[in-house]
Amino acid sequence: MRARVGIAAVLLLGMPMAGLAGTGKAVVAANRAPPAAVAVDTVAAQVDAFLQGQMRALGIPGLQVAVIQQGRLVLSRSYGVANLQTPVPVTNETIFAVNSITKAFTGVAAMRQVQAGRMDLDAAVGQYLDDLPVAWRPVTIRQLLTHMSGLPDINRAPGDRDERVGGEAIWAWVQAQPLKFTPGERFDYCQTNYTLVQRVVDRLTGQPPDTSIIGWEIEAAGMTHTAYGDSSMVTPGKAAGYRNSYAPNPAGGPDGAPVATPHPVYELFRPMHRASSGLDSTAEDMARWMIALSEGRLLDADSLRLLWTPAAFNDGRPGQWGLGWEVLDHGGHRVVGMTGGGRSAFFLYPEDDVGVVILTNLSGAFPEDMIDQVAALYGAKLAGLAALRVDIQRHGFDQVPALYAALQAREPGATLQEAELNDWGYRLLSNGQPRNALAILKLAADLYPDSGNAQDSLAEALAASGDKPAAILAYQRALELDPKNQNAERRLLILRSGR
């Protein structure tokens, strides 16, 4: 179930998607050619070839990439089209929605208050806000920023996506819901957390509730194409957003590839959501922001270390989140950053002094699965899961067992985190790639045989791949390991009933 900086994510080779000939995907050449007098360098050409291949494989209409190295912007490229209707080419000034990458900006804004001594990460949110439900008040600021609060999710409120429903009604609904679990007990991605962080910072700075708290970052970093926006607004130069739906290919496309059909994405980000999502930007602007962080213009070195330190659960287990940032350990090399909407991602590799941002206009493109390959071309050292993903991209998902064995031979004792494998597998599932997802989720189940969650995820991939008997066995095993697994119970009933 589901000082200088640098970080990355992963890499996969997307299964070719049939039925996209009319979507504009063929326009994937770099749209900003270098001056004639300057030869295209080998590394940039390799980036071009790799990203163009990913766009073709996944049906991505438009994409931007920017790379920073040693505090400088060393690559900026644009590909494809900003919308499928016209189509207008993507340029380096085309604006993209970055969705939950906004949370990383909010983490920096919160740390600014901590650095100034105005906010304590381990203080209860009720110390700063006196109008909260009693059960919410003991939740700490750190638990909010790391999604360990147990609060109900404001995005689940009836009418949250409806402009006709007022924000007061949304807020009243979420406050009436019970806690999901004891704060600090487990991870649960929840937008309410960031609404509260925003309101705390607003109160500390004397602003009305739901006022943006990141304007100073945008100004300090020199971000000239960055602001809040959503589908209810007209933003000049902004790329349209799309999402693919998948259906079986009656012609039996390459490797069983399903037919992908793009649909427009409509998004509404109320002011109360804008600490968690809603920011629009460009890859070059994001690069400027990463450089500003690396140069200490936004936070000092101690605050930056704290920003990127994973929080621990109540039982002492380390989490996967810093303060608004994902923090991953790939074989001793940190990877820190954030993703947004399944279409935008940035990561920094602090030890390697490299950073990469990739923005697209396709929800489900998952550019986090492309960044390591680009970062490696600029000197990032890949180890652990990052290295395994690149090997799988080169040799195929059918080689996962052999490639994992080779990784163990190269890196004795290398540990692949269950959560990262699980997330990767579900990204593949959502992208119409059940066989590839099965290879990854089977590896996770093999590595974590006593995890009910790993068995549950394996069962879902087996069911999506058409192996009903094996899926039933995996769900049964998941229930044995975790009798409270309601998803496994529900799915078993469906599978046994033949629905």
C-alpha cells in the first residue's frame, strides 16, 4: 500500500505507449539550439538523447531541465510543446506547475523562523494557534512538516475541488474529523499539515491567515517567472497540464503497451493550500533558488543541515522526510529534494555539488525517475537503489534479480529501502506498466519477507498483471503479517468473488 547542495531520485525506462501519434509527442527536439559557433558538448547531447527517449516512451508533451554544478547553472534545455492544442513549443521561459515542490519552499520558510528564534520545531502547534481542536493542539511543528501528525487531510473535504464551496466550509469539515493515529506513530502524507505551518508563520510575522510565506525566497533568489497559480487563473506563458488514461491495446502493441489517451488536468489551489501546493515556476528559476540555498542566501549552514535531517518516529525508527524535503540515503550519498504532481521534481546531491530539476506538463511522467541519470552525467556518484535503477534502465526489468545480485557484489551490504521500492513500483503501476511494477515489488517482497505492506503491494501488482491465484496468496500473506490490513481484506473479497 500505498552550503552547496545536490540530490536526485531515480531512473526507469518507461514502457512505450501506443496511440500517441496525434498528441504532439514527436516534438521532442531541444527547442533552444546553442549558438552556431558553440559546439554542442558531449554531456549535453547525452542529456538530450536520454530525455527525448523518455518523452517518446511516456508520451510527455513538454519538458524543461536545468542542472547546477558547483553553484553555477551549467545546463538549461527545453523540449516539446507547452500544449497539445496549438501546439506552442516549450521555451526556457515556459511556466510549469510544480505542485508539491511548494512544500520544500515552505520548509525553508519555516526554518527561517526557527533560525530567527521565533519558532520551536518541537513545540506544540497549539502554542502558536489557539483556535484548533483539542486533539490537534499537542502535534508538534516537526510532526507537521514531516507528515507524522495523524491529522485528517483537508484535500479529502467534500467540495475541496469546487470553486463554489467556500474555504470556511472546507476548514470546518476537516476540524470535525478524528485523528488517524497517534502523532509520531507513522507517516501519512497530509496537506492539512502545511496549512497549519503557513498559519503559524503568518501569525509570527503579523500577516493574515493564509498569506503566502515564501515571497522573500522568490525575491532573494531572483526568481522572475515564479508565482502562485491554478486552472482558475490565466497565467501568460504557462504550459497546459495533462494526465494519461490507459486502455488495453487491441493490436497488441510493443511489449503489451496499453493505449494512452491524454486528458486536461484541472487544479484548484485555495489560499489555505498554498503552503503545500500551487506554485508555478521554470526550471531556470528553480535552479536559481537551489543556488541561493547553496550560497547561504536563504538559510545558514546549521539550518540547512536541520532542514535535511530525517525526523524519527516515536519508536526511534528514522523517517524518510526532513522539513518539507524528502531525504534519501543512496549508499552513503544523500539525495534531498521534492516532487510535485507526478510531473515535476528537483533533487540535490550535497556531497557531489550537483542539482537537477525537471519540469513536465504530464502528470504521471514522474521525472524523479529520470534525475539520477542526468545527475550522473555531471558527476553525481550513484550507489544503492539509484545505481540499480540506472542498470535496470539499461538492461531491462526482466533482469532485476541478476542486476540486484551484481549490485550486492559491487556494494556488499547495500540496503534498498522498502518505502522507496514500494513508491517506485506504484509509479510504474500508475503508468500502465504492471509487469515492470511486478519486478520491483517482487524484489521488495523478497527483501522484506515479514512486511505486510510489501506483500500487499506485491499482490496488487500480481492482480494488475492478471495472475489472480498468486495475488490471492499474497493478500493472504499480507493479512497474516498485518491482521489490521483492511485493504487486503477488501481486495481478497473482490478477487474471490470474481469481480
